[in-house]
Amino acid sequence: MQDTIVQKHKKNFETLIKAFKDDSVCLLDCIENATGEHVAVICATNFDGKEVDMVPFAKFFNSDPYKLLVPSDVGERVKIPRSKK
């Protein structure tokens, strides 16, 4: 059986969850090459003692995502683990 798009991104999603837990994320203003449009991007940050590397993981929609997207009925949905309070 072939992996779904969600399964292919699951490791990156888990890395992003870890980055949030470690307080190693930032929101970065970027310019999309194809359109020249400014987009907000969620990045994980890596600090090596001298420089900060920003690893892009996701971008925010600049328009209404409910008008752009339709959920797929195929495959596993990724669930966000809830922290115990």
C-alpha cells in the first residue's frame, strides 16, 4: 500500500511538535519565489552557538483556506498529542 500525503509528512510534523515543546520555533516573513507574495512561515530554529538556522516547515494562508481546500477522504489523519495537565 502506498503512503498518503499525510503519512509522508508525519516525521516532519513530529519534528515540528518537538520544536514547539523545546521553544525552538519562530514565525518568519518570507517572499514566495513563484508569486513574489509575502507569506508567514513557521520555522524550527537550530542554534550552533554562533548562528541560527531556520528550517521552514509550514506557511500560513493569506486567503480563506475554507475556500481553497477540501479534506481528502483517503488515509490516516495526523492527531496532535495533547499534553497532560
